[in-house]
Amino acid sequence: MSMQSVAPPAISWTPPRRNELKHIPGDEGWPIIGKTFQVLADPKGHIEASGAKYGPVYRTHFFGETNVVLLGPEANELVLFDQQKLFSSTHGWNKVLGLLFPRGLMLLDFDEHRLHRKALSVAFKSGPMKCYLADLDKGIAARVAQWKAKPGVMQLYPAMKQLTLDLAATSFLGADIGPEVDEINRAFADMVAASVAPIRRPLPGTQMARGVNGRKRIVAYFREQIPLRRAKAGGEDLFSQLCHATHEDGALLSEQDIIDHMSFLMMAAHDTLTSSLTSFIGELAAHPDWQSRLRDEVTALKLSADAPTSFDHLEKMPLSEMAFKEALRIRPPVPSMPRRAMRDFTFKGFTIPAGTAVGVNPLYTHHMKDIWPEPDHFDPLRFTEEAQRNRHRFAWIPFGGGAHMCLGLHFAYMQAKCFARHFVQNLEVSLEPGYKPNWQMWPIPKPRDGLRVVVKAV
């Protein structure tokens, strides 16, 4: 099928009238602002209180619109697996990300999404992934060596943020961004912060205006680079792969498609991995017993400190993968996932009309006590093969599910285990006595105080 014949799906929708949702229990809060500030202040506490009071289907008001929240694994399966194509990701995420990350893969629907996903998948095949691993391995080893040379108290989150940006630049762009690194970093930070700013228009002086300006900087960078990459064959970095990627009819991705996909993928790889790796190492700092178990696992690989990491080595690190999965359970990098109902549907006895803003919530599901006993306790053994067999397949969804399952899932595992190998082989990490990290959970979890850890050489 020619991509020239596949336009964005002409899906029209109208928000339901207020009285069409009155049969759904809930509290929409104050006029206009609704529950926006309560959700931003404490998303986990708010949704758990709402679920306890109203049940697995409830109505709220967020970002200027009435939303229906669906809770639990069955809701996740209905919305994310979406066999009947009831739910639009485009019209769900657009209000949050549309101005800043338009037409990223997560913001496409149905046939158009499938075709773009297939074109982008070339960048995550075996050959490029091996090149990414080689670059990641060198970059991580060098950064861990720097940390090892300067033991003491470290702000984990900003250190991890700088590392993931540098790694994304290397494996995604094929070279160090160089002197532009701080500017690019600020641009992405402004874009992500603007995605949940209460003021949704780019008025002068607002966070949204800073985010829109950040996007202009990112777009200019990619637009300048695309013809240079297309003139050069053989690049194994993700950007070069996309510059040469084709659709089913052999047509190259358009310049604008590459810009939109690269902007979104860089954001996802940079910000979600920063959050996930910070959470991962933070849990190891708080649980020295598991830190020791992972160190024993890495020691068993019999790798010298400067030996490269291979895929075979990563496959021999099941405990590290389980610990990473448990960190993602406790703090999923995307705590809530919005959609828009394209047709009427029924769930748990409630009929919900077309046009309704619908959300599912990994953060809630990941802390359901009937699925995860002592849900706030860090226990990687929840992810043994036996434990996972007896659990609903949509009880753990840090990477989403269905057609929109994160395309970079295996990249995330690869980077996390490669990082674990070098970190625990060289460093011991702990928390200062009495210190408890303070996490902001939305839009992407991050420690408000940077997460202070103490590192020392092993």
C-alpha cells in the first residue's frame, strides 16, 4: 500500500454533553479547573481514593474536560488491546502532547499507526541493536568510571539525566551532540514540562510557550541534519536508519515524519529511561541485599572491568531484569494513559458514549493489593516465570500494550541491564541514614530533590 494514499484517519468526534455522563459516579471538582491540581499534586493518592470511593469506573474533570477513568487489568486490556478499535490514541494524547510531539508514533491510530510502526521497526532490528549496545556499553562504562573516581554523595537523577541524554545522542544520533548538549537538554526538559502545564496555550511567559520554543529548536536541529544523513550511506544510529527507512511501497519517510518520530523517540528514550534507571538504582540503594544479589550475578559473568558487554551476557542477567521490572512496577514511567472513545462502549455495567475522554492507570494497577501483596515493598521475585504465569497479562503495563506497545521495549531492557552490569561491578550505592526520597509521580516520575545517594568503589 502506498503511504501517499494513507492520510491520517478522518475520525470525527464530539465530546459528550455533561448530562450524558451523569450516570457514572464521581466528583468533577471546581468549575473550569476541575480536579487538575489535586491530580498533579498527588496522582497516586487521588486515584486510589477515587477508586475506593467510586469503584473501577468513575468520572472526574481534568485539563478542562470531563474524563472517565477505568481501573484494573480488565480495563487495561479493553482499552490497550482494543480488538474492536474503539479507542483513539491520537485524540487521547493530543491534548497533552499534540502541540509538542505531534504525530509521534504514540499519537497515530489504526492503519496509519501500523504502517509507520512497521517502517520504524527497522531501527530496532538485530543489526542496529548490536551497534546501539556497543555504543551504550562504551558510554556507560566511561561514565561509571568517572563516578567511581569521585566517590561520595551524588544527585542521582541529574547525573542519570545527563547520562541518558549523552547515550541517546550516541546511539540515536551517532555522535556526541557536543556544545549544543545543554541547549538540546533544556529544549527537551521544557517540552516535557509543558506537556502537563495547566495553561494549555503558548501565551508569553508560560511553560507552554517555553515548550513550543523548545520544539522549534529540536525541529531546526533535525531538519538541518536529515539531508546530511541521507547523503551518507551505512549509518547504524537510529537517526540514520530512519533517514533511509521506507514504507511498504518503497517511498522514504518524509522529512516531517522523521522529525516528528525522532522528537518523540528521543523524548521517550531520554526522559522515561532517566526516570526508570533512577528508580532502579534508588531501589538498589534502599535494598542492599538485592544490590548484592545483582553484583553476584554480574560477577558470575567473569568479565573484566573493561570487557565489552554482549547480548549473551545480558541474557545471563535474569535477576537484574527482574529488579528492573519491579522498579517499573513501583514507578511506571507513564503512570496514566489517555484515549478517546470513538464509539459507545460498555464496561462494568456502565455505558460510556462516543467522544468521551477515557483513561487507564498503570500506577493504580501496579499497586492493587489483591494482585501485588505489600505493593509498596520492593520484591523482584514477583517476576519469576511462575509468578507471572498466575497473573493477569495486563496487570503490569509499564510499556503499554496491544498495538501501541512501546517499540523501544527491548532497547530499554538492553540499556538497563548494560547499566546494571557496569554500575554494580564498580560501585556500591546507599542512602544516607534517615533519608527518604520524595518523588513527583506525574507526568513522568522524578525525585523532587534529585535523589541523594552515596556511591563508593567496590
